[in-house]
Amino acid sequence: MGRNFILLGPPGSGKGTQAAMLAGSLNLLHISTGEILRGEIAKDSKLGRQAAVYMDKGDLVPDEVVFEIVEHVLGTNRKAGAVLDGFPRTRRQAEMLCEHEIAIEKVIYISVPDEEIVRRLSKRHYCEKCNKVVTYDDEFCLVCHSPMTVRADDKPDVIRKRLQVYHELTEPLIAFYKEEGCLAKVNGVGTVAEINRRMLATLDNSDENKGGGIDNT
Ligand code: AP5
Ligand code: MG
């Protein structure tokens, strides 16, 4: 079985940005449950229509639905190993991973204050065509030059709801994984490159890499 990592953090903390980089450098799959669900919504599938009811309000999609998606993707790529972005998000989802004996090497918690989250998400634009290109303020995609768009759940009231849901249901996982002994906390404020270096340093326990924004407490 491959190496599996979890990126845990509030909405807009940079999970997607950093997961893509980490998966690229470690040659792992990048599994974003949010992106998979948005893909289903774009296809107008039954699953997508069900998920949109929750996502548009900033609520979580039911645990069983999300777990089925993760199990399917992981199950068909069991040996590859993955960076899980935005999963698990509830205590039940974390337990489901344990029950299915999906071993997690490290949980990297990206810490970003709420006010920075609101600032980032209210400025976010993305390209529907390239999907993963997420950038600030640009009118056209830097890759395919299509017009940029705003995510359906990046409206101010929905951002607030997502943050509230995060604090209530997902934040308790920090203590859960700390107790499991696999949590590393990374300061998520800084440049994308700085945070990437902090993340990689959590995977390398050599003395020279201790510090630099890492907090294992
Ligand atoms: P999901 O898609 O996972 O959204 P999220 O957790 O709210 O997080 P985001 O994708 O908004 O942010 P991110 O942390 O990936 O940050 P990003 O890199 O984009 O989930 C959406 C919905 O799907 C949920 O609300 C729920 O309904 C459902 N769902 C998904 N998973 C589920 C699950 N497991 N269970 C139940 N329901 C589930 O960066 C954000 C912005 O900041 C970007 O503009 C980026 O360019 C910018 N940025 C990135 N890094 C930096 C930096 N260092 N400095 C400044 N800006 C930065
Ligand atoms: Mg994301």
C-alpha cells in the first residue's frame, strides 16, 4: 500500500493549492472530495444534484456519500498512495478510514485565521475549463484564456457558514489526530512556496528542518 497523507484545515486555508504540489513532488494521487463533488455537479449527475443541495448552503455532504467516493478512488488505486484534501471532515469519516484499514502516515493541519480566510475566498476566481487553476483577481485564465468564474459557495454568507461548520465538525479532528500521534501543524500564512517548504519539512524529521513554521504540539 502507498503512503497516504491528510491535509486538514479551514476552507480557503490552501489545502487544494498545497495538496497538488505535495502530490506532485511525492508522486501520489491528489484526492479532493470537493473537486470530485463539483465535477459531479458539472455533469448534472444524480450524485451531483444531491450534493449541490448541501454544498450551495455551506453544509457538509453526508458522510456515507463522501466515504463511498473516497473508497472508490482509493480502492482502484490502492498501491499509489494519496494526498487527501478535504477528507476526512467529521469524526465519523475519520473512523471510517480506520475501519477500512487505510493507514495514514501524517495529517498536516494548515492553520489560517478566519479573517485571512474571508479575505482569500472573497477574492478567489477559478477557470471552469482547467478547473484546478485558482488565482486572484485575473479576468482570464492564465492557461487557456477562458473567462474566470467565482465558485458557487464563495458568497460571503456561505463562506461564513462553511467556517462555522468547519469549527463545529472538522476542527475536533485536530485533537483526534494529535492523540493518534500523527499530527503536524503548519502555519498557513505566508507565500505558497513558503508553505510548501514548511509542509515538506514536516515529512523530514532531520534536525536542520525543525523550525520554519512547524509546530508539532
Ligand atoms: P472543498 O472544495 O474541500 O472546499 P473547502 O474545504 O471549503 O476549501 P476550499 O477548496 O475553499 O479551499 P482550500 O483549502 O482548498 O484552499 P485553496 O488552495 O483553494 O469543499 C467544498 C464543499 O464540498 C464543502 O463545503 C462540502 O459541502 C463538500 N465536501 C467536500 N468534502 C467533503 C467531505 N469530506 N465531507 C462532507 N462534505 C464535503 O486556496 C484558497 C484561495 O487562497 C485561492 O484563491 C488560492 O489561490 C489562495 N491561496 C492559496 N494559498 C495561499 C497563500 N499561501 N496565501 C494567499 N493566498 C493563498
Ligand atoms: Mg479546495
